[in-house]
Amino acid sequence: MKENKKRTDVNQLGEFGLIDHLTSAYECKNPSTLLGIGDDAAVLDFGGGPVFVTTDMLLEGIHFDLMYTPLKHLGYKSVVVNLSDICAMNAVPKQITVSIGISNRFSVEALEELYDGIYTACRNYNVDLVGGDTNSSNKGLVISITALGTAELDKITYRKGAKAGDVLCVTGDLGAAYLGLQILEREKQIWQSNPKVQPDLEDQTYLIGRQLKPEARTDMVSLFEKSKFVPTSMIDISDGLASEIKHLCNQSGTGALVEEAKVPLKDESQLMALKFKLDPITCALSGGEDYELLFTADLKDLPIIRTLPGIHIIGEMRPENEGVKLQTVNGNLHNIVAQGWRHQ
Amino acid sequence: MKENKKRTDVNQLGEFGLIDHLTSAYECKNPSTLLGIGDDAAVLDFGGGPVFVTTDMLLEGIHFDLMYTPLKHLGYKSVVVNLSDICAMNAVPKQITVSIGISNRFSVEALEELYDGIYTACRNYNVDLVGGDTNSSNKGLVISITALGTAELDKITYRKGAKAGDVLCVTGDLGAAYLGLQILEREKQIWQSNPKVQPDLEDQTYLIGRQLKPEARTDMVSLFEKSKFVPTSMIDISDGLASEIKHLCNQSGTGALVEEAKVPLKDESQLMALKFKLDPITCALSGGEDYELLFTADLKDLPIIRTLPGIHIIGEMRPENEGVKLQTVNGNLHNIVAQGWRHQ
């Protein structure tokens, strides 16, 4: 049947544009819904304090390549990417559900490996697997996970709470996951042209580990709790620093100034970026999949922040009209453009 | 790389066997997890009364065929199948999250139709869409929905609470969704061999509607509440009456006796079954996708049950050693075999 209806390609809108287009007119109505779409997780309240819900779907050939992703690692990572969204609300993950679609090329033993990774993550993060759904798929593997978590009401940290003058901080280091992916992709290309060649992973276990087996920063949420520190805003860095800073600024109504020299990159990331002829700062800004936390802190909390391990102050929030800028090591100012992380 | 590992085909275990195999050794550890895998929904408690969580994934070519499934109906049904699982706990659905994977053959307008159906279901059932994830897929459409709901603690109805002597009841009527599917599949075959032939749906709007646009029985949960009635056990009929009775019996440690003459089938279902040379009772027992509620009631509640509209008493629970039997209209006894609903 031929239809003459208007046809707009989804790529015209992009992922964020598409979600916004499909959901922006929608209003939540239940009193138990405190916050719906628009942050790292939804916030619900069933009478016993806030409950956080987030969900992520991972598709074979889009989010992962089984040629170089061991199923156990994939199971682990699928859980972690969801827990990271709960952490980004300054909350503690408690439960997950796991739905999978599998084609018949997967054996029971392969699924055992996948679930081994899922259970390992559950143990490491003290999270319960409470439900799920197992289905046939015509092609490929699909994993859809939903995570739930809790926090005290006065600990909830949204994307929207930053204000001009707040310091901008990031946990851990950036760019490594993207560079790990570059190594894996390079070796896949070489192997595909000559299957006799053994992969040369150059002992880059750190970079490759950051890609294949990331961790969620529940340790940071605990550290904040112990230090009696509550960020003014927070987001997890899954799509690259640039895109996440933009989200914080958009939702908080602020600008930001990031100092290139302060953006944490490990030596091996710097060296590998140069080897791939990539700009290290671009890997940190737009590489993605680092699953670190980007947050802002009120100036009064600066003395606390300074004593906490693993946290880097990379800049400050500015008035909205100053824009979102990067000050390079040479002192030049550039607009930060959110390229995000394109899977295709 | 050639591996000599053992390889067990997933079809050897079947869907239920596979879930059981992958999850049976797992134990939940968080105090906020009251019940994990094994019922229609998990039961959690974050301090404000029980919270229910369930999830279902629908894959193109497995659970739906876009050749005869309008996207608006698909969106609606995707929500309903999840809400039905919340109802089966005697709980009220409150929120959903929706993740989708879409190939680039879907236009923005097609997704608007899908979400139109999702939002229509949200409005009809007073449920909030609170989160989700939109992804590219290499092929086909994947929809993964998680639903949350609430109930008072003394209203929770598990699969495991039935006891010998309880009456066995079902809401609505059975078999229609399966027969609607047979009509749609027949017309698809005809159309594929000759695209000029117009589909002949025989004005079977009821049967086709039951397949394409089912409803979740939130009305029954309200009716129970108003009548101060709490079932002793309950499950939703998504996989066919036979398989669901088996679940209730297995988890409750009982047998059951079902009277064929009492199983509710509409006249149009009976007639269409005969037209397709199918046994009507087999359509009710093993057709699936009726999304009605199967529940048991203590004998003391029989007077209440008898006054409620839309409920059919189809048999009674028996001691476990008597097995799960169907008494035919001729008075013969047959073992009920759970074929369930095989998507492939």
C-alpha cells in the first residue's frame, strides 16, 4: 500500500532531539511521580522516600560488538551503565530487572556467561536481580535493563541545580574508554583482513578495561554521604564531557568555563591519543562511555571537595550569557560543541 | 577462533526452563526486596508500602508483525501487557518506562504513531511515562517496557496462595485473541500470494480487537477493592489458561479441576474456532494473549464472587496428588498439559 504521508528521517532529529520530540508535550499526573523524563533517572515517591528508576537498552551491532566483547563483560557492563545513572542522582542502586532478546545462535552456555557477568555486577554493587523477560529474537542480542535506587530526600541531585560561581568537578579520568575502543576496532579490522594475525592489544589493559568493563561510581556517592557533601547538580558522563556539561548548563540556566589543563587524562590516554593522531582533549570531551560523574559544588563546599580523593576541579559555572567555553592551555577561549557519542 | 566448549541449544530448555536455569540459584539480599523473580511482578518495599515492578520486551517478527499491526495499537498493547502483570498482583499500575530500538526504516511520523498509542494507554490507565531510552537498531523494532505499581500490604496476591477447596475463577472470555491472530495470519498469507486481494476480516472486530488492542483488567482490581475481596492467588493469562493454571498449582502445591463447560468462550470465538477446524477449548487453554485474570478464592468469599460481574467460576483447586485435570462436557477427565504460547 502506497502512502503519501509525510516522512521525516529520524536522523534529522538525532537521539536527544527525537526523545524531546516524542516526550516534550507529555505531563505526569500521578502524585507518586516527582520527576519524569529529563534527568538521569525518574524520581518517584510511594510514601517511604524517593525511589529512582532508569532504563537502558543495549543492541548488538550498535552498542557492542561481540567480536571483541566477552559475554561476561557485556553482562557486567549492561548493569553498570544503568547503575551509573542512579549514582548520577546521588542515589544508591538497589534492584535491577533484565530483559533479553536472543537469536538461536546463542547457546545456553553463552547465556550463562552473560548472566555470570550480570550476577558479578549484582554482587559487587549489592544490587538484586528481581525480574526480567527472556525472548527469542530474529537476529542479534538485545539487552534491556531497568535499575531502581533510593536516597534520602535532601540528597537528591538533579541536573538543574547548578548556579554561576559553583565549581565544576569530575571524578576519575576521561577519554580512556574511547581510546580502548579504538584499539579494539583497529585489531578487529586487522583480523578481518588477515585472521592469522594475533591481536596486538599493546598491554593496554587499562584503556581496554575502561571500554569493556567500566564501573559505576557508587563509591563516590558513599564518599559524598560520609563527607556530608551534596552536589548542587550532577550527571554521569556516558556521552562525553562536552555533551554532559551542556546538559547541566541547559537545565540549570548557566554557562560554564572549563580549563583544558585541568581535564583529567591519564598518561596512557594521552599517549594512545597521539598514536591514533587524535587530540587528547577531544577524546575527553567527545569520546564517551567513561561513566564518571560530572558535578557542581557550592563554593562553601570547596574545602571538603579539596580533601576528597579522585575528584578534579575542572572549571566553574558562569552566567548563562557567557556561554559554555573551553579555555585552552594557550589561554584561548573556544565554544564547547556537544557532539555526544554517535553509535552509528 | 574455534572453541570446543559444550553447546546446549536454548530451545532444549524452552523459555520457562531457560529463565529457571539462569536465575534459580540466585538469592536476593537487599532488605527492600520482598520478592524477586517468580511471580507476575517483583515486590519491593522502600518504607512506604509495597512497590511492584515488571518488565516485558516485544520484538518485531516474534511478538508482532507490522504487516497487520498498526503502530498505534502496538504502542497501546506494549503498555497493556505490562500493566496486566501489575494487575495480576492485585496492584494498581502507576508508572512505566519505555525503551525502543528502531531501524532507520522508521520515520519520525511512524514513531509518533507508536507513542500516540503509548500515551493513549497512559491516559486510559492513569499511568505516567517517566523514562526511557531511544536507540538505533540494525534491523526491526524492539520495545522494552517496565511498569511500576502499588497496593496495600494486605492486598498483595501471589501465585502461591491457593489451597485445595478454593474456587478457581477467570475474568472475561478466553480464546478470542488467538482466533483474531488466526484471521490476521490467514489474510496475510492470502495477500502475500496475491497483493491485489483485499483482506477479508469478516467483520470480526471483536476477535481482531482482542489480538491487536487488548486491555489490562485494572477494573477488576478496583472491583475487588470495592468488594473488600482479596483473591488467595492470581496470575494473568498471557500464555493460555493451561499454562497459567499449572503455574498457580505448582507454586501453591495444589492440583486443580477445571470444568470444560464453564470455560468462558464467546459465540464468535466458538464459531471461528470451528471455521478454522480448531477445538474451541484448545484455543482457550493454549491460545494465549487474552490478558484476563485467573484467580482463586476462599470458599467464604463465594457469595461475594457470585455477585461480581464478568467473573466465571471454572473449577476448584484440589489436593496436589489429584493432578491438574479438565473434566470435559462428556464427563471424561484429562490431564491439562501446559503448551503455553510459543512465539516461534
